[in-house]
Amino acid sequence: METTTTLENWLHAERKSIDKLIQEVKKVADSKPEKGGAEITLSFRALQMGKMWLGQALGETAGPLPPEFADKAE
């Protein structure tokens, strides 16, 4: 069980690190650079996907979502 907690902590920490990078890249992308804009946008999307996949891994290790975070769509 100790390994799961360590993995969960690592996943949370890495998702926070990636989120910080996402915010920094977004600032650059929003400034509409003259060159490299498409590549910056691609890196922004790749970071978003990386954070999402780590979230999927977190869901697998942490078990089901608490009811307050469940999707309420009908």
C-alpha cells in the first residue's frame, strides 16, 4: 500500500508541475509570436494531454472518484 501512496503523491506533484508549464506556455501562445506559433500551440496541447494521461493513471491507482466529483450530466 505504501507504493500506491507514493505513486499517488508523485502523480499529483507531476500534474501540478505540468500545469505550471501549461500556464507559462499559454502566456507565450497568447502573445501571438511571429514565428513558431504553431509549434508552441502543439506543445501546449501535448502538455494538456500529458496532464490528462497522468490524471487517468491517478484514477487507476486511487480508485473511484468521490461522489462530489462525479459527472452530474443526465
